[in-house]
Amino acid sequence: MKAPPPPPRPWTEGPAYAWTGDGWGASASLAPGAARAGRLRVLTFNMLFDLYDAPRVRLGERLPAISAMLQAADADLIALQEVTPNVVEALGAWPWVRAGYRMSEGPEALGVRPYGQLWLSRLPVERVARLTLPRSKAATAVRVNVGGVPLQAISVHLSSDLHADGPRIRQEQLRVLLRSVREPFGGVSLLAGDFNFGDEESPEALHQSGFVDLWPALRPGDAGLSFDPSRNPLAAGIGPHVTARRLDRVMLRATSGRVRPRSAALVGEGMIPGADPPIQPSDHFGLLVELGMIGG
């Protein structure tokens, strides 16, 4: 007989944080604004940390441009990857974040040491949770309510092909994650982040999960290359072995017809004005998706 799959791993829960006026506090009574009625905008963006090769990646120079790009996207949920404690400090100082968003990390940045994922949410956050994945990776989830529709959003950053067996590792990471994802009753789940594989790879665990990849669903025939060394010097600087691929994705699973995908677009493609030599906000472009929401 085939051995049964291992049980789901437990999620570790923690608070969300909102600006109190004199610091970031973990208080459920602190509520920023709400999403516009009938829609939800979700942005995922790999920020490119400076843990390695700091002079080349120029994070300090890029942060103001990242702030401007994220603010202009007008997203209700923002999934950030390669977040480090110094980035948490920077995010917490940006006026637009203080005024309108919660963070899934507090000032101590315990969940992003040495690096990890972080959510910014314009909606009040009902739950923050983290799941440990194989090979020192993790998933970070927030649960919100969008016009009566319960929604959990999960940010991931899967292992890259710097590992010789990258596809196998990603498949196992996805298996562990998807065994542990359960929709809130009548609700919706989103997976967003840097999946570190392109359209040449088709993980079985993902196909069996019921999640819909929104870029090809909304823009069939458009390659959607969010990582493109031919257009991005930071991506090209990694080395001659890297190729253009659609690494960044937003995926949707809904148990009812209360969500309608509307649009998807890449953001952060332009060079930072005045940067010398030319540089973009990151080695990845961001992915912005808009969903139509039918309230409960």
C-alpha cells in the first residue's frame, strides 16, 4: 500500500502591526482604511536584498524608487519578498505606509531574519501566520475580509536554480505548503510571490491544487517576463547563466463565484531617474493584479 502523505505542518500565528502615532503597535483596534468597494488590487514584488554583493545591488539608492512605485500601484495587499530587518525599518518610516497600511512584521523584524516575506495590507488584518518550508524557506499569510468575502493571501519565495535540484526542491516546498492551505469558509485563497520557475516548469502539486495562475488566464499569449536580463541590468548582473522567465505569479483559488479576475500588469520596468549607471527598482519587475469582488 502507498504510504499516506504526512500531516499538514502547523502555522505559527502572530500579530499584525499598525502605526500608533509614536511607533508600530500590535493592536487589533488599530484599523487603517479599507479597499475600494467591489475591487481588490494585489501586488507582488521581490525587492532584491543586499545581503550579498551590496555595492552592485545598490539597495539604498533603490529604496526611494521602490517606495514611489509601491505607492503609485495603489494596491490593497502588497506581498514583498527578500525583506530584511533594515527594509522593515525603511518601510515603517514611509509616510504612506504609516498612514494607510498594516504590516505583517513589527519593529523587531523577527520573521525576516536573515530575510523573508512581508505583507502590507490596507485592510484590517484578522490573522498573520507563518509556515516553515523545506530548505530554510517559509510562507507568510494574512487573512482579511473584503466586502464580506474572507480571503487569505500567502506570500512565497521558493528556492532558485542555484540549487542543482531546484525543480525537485520547489515541488517539495509546494507540496508542504499546499497540504497546509485551507480556505476560510466560503472564502478565497491567493498565492503570490517569487516562485523561481518559468513556464517551462509545471509542478504537479500546483496543478492538482485548484489554484489558477492569473497572468495566463488574463493575458494569454503574453510572456509576462518578470525577470528579464535583456531589459534589466540588475538581473543581467547575476551572471550569464540566467534567462528571462516569468518567475513572479499571483494565483487564485475560490470556492464560490465571488471573485472575478480583471487585469494583470507588470510594474517597476522603468529605470530610476538620474541613476548612474542606470538601474531599476529591482532585478524583478512587480506584478499587479486586480480582482472584482462580490460581497457576501
